[in-house]
Amino acid sequence: MAADSKAGPGLSGYRVLDLTDEKGFLCGKILGDLGADVIKVEPPGGEPGRWTPPYVNDVPGAENSLVWWAYNTSKRSVTLDIA
């Protein structure tokens, strides 16, 4: 059976809200790598996992965590303040 050339990757067409902390980073990454539209919802100031070393050029910062970047590829991010 020939594959439909218009069909996207496995989970394309699905949207996933990632409300996890460091313990759930990998699950959202896998879903995103399989084609789902993953939206990482973070609290104001960013997810605490952004401060997990090691850092790019050993400079701590919310945008410099290599762990954060490794586990949060294939995701979009939004900040939500429910207060």
C-alpha cells in the first residue's frame, strides 16, 4: 500500500499542552519529534528547569541551559499567569 504523500508525520494535526516540570520534559519532546504541535506552558519568570546546568559558555541564565534546550526542542513556549 502506498503512503499518502499529503499526510504529515505520525502525530501531525494533534496539539499537546505540556504542563510538566523537569520530570516530564522528555515526554513532550518525543511527542513533538513525532509531529505533534507541543506548546510548553510556563509560569511567569520561566520554568525552573531553565536554570539546570550545564550552561552555554558556563554562563548561567534562563536561555543558556543546555539541558533545557536538549529536552525542549520541537516545542513552542508560552507564559501563563493565572493570577
